[in-house]
Amino acid sequence: MTRSDWLLLLLGFKGEGDSPALDPIRVQKGMFLLSKEGGLPANESYTFSPYNWGPFSREVRNDLDRLVAEGYAQARDVPGYSWKRYLLTAAGIDYARHLLHEEVDSATAHRVVNIKQRVGSVSFNKLLDDVYTAYPDMAVNSLFRS
């Protein structure tokens, strides 16, 4: 598995209200939590640094853009906002199914699902608060104050 395979799986699972779509902050926090709590091998995890909204990895951003460019994910506009929500295309769903059947054990798949639901089911403020409480070293450069 590659790091971007895990990103693809995170995008593929359903989240709050059965919607798989995630905004960039939730993608970053989901991948951060997966790297910390998902039991992934170090070479399959992203490296994060404290940034404006907590843990950030440029590689996550680059891989997300690549998944869109390759047709595995799509970026949907959010009316009234400058950011987008990301979810898998049919090709991305097919590849995610392949990964689940061939590469990922059920315990790890459940951890990915739980993290996806965790980042998708709380408000922006609560998500950052939770991440900063658990990982205070990632809050040092944050613009967010609860």
C-alpha cells in the first residue's frame, strides 16, 4: 500500500449523513489521525507539521490533487466558499474496493472508517479542539482559538 492508497480509502468510506465528501481541513486531519492512530507502517504514513489549522502535510495536498487529475477523485465546489469537497469517482471506488479485498485487513479498514466518521461528524471547531487536545504540539502555529 502507498500513502495515497490510504488517502483514497479515507475518501471512499461514508462519513456524516452517509456523505463521503470531505473538505481539505478534514482530509488533512483524517490523514493525520490515520497516521497516528491507524496502525499504518511508517513508510505508508504522511509526515505532518504544525500549520495554520493544525497538522498539515503538503504531500497529502499533492496526492489529493493527483487523485483528482488521474480521475480517481473529484473536487466539488461548495457554494459561497473558496474551498471544495473531495470524494471518489466511480474509478476511485473500484480501486478502493480492490484495495479492501486484496490489501487491507478488516481491523485496519475499521480504523479508517472510524476516523472518517470521526472527522466528518463534528463541527470544524470541535474537530480542531479534539486534535489539539490529543496532539498539542500540532497547535503551536494555529490561527484557531477555541
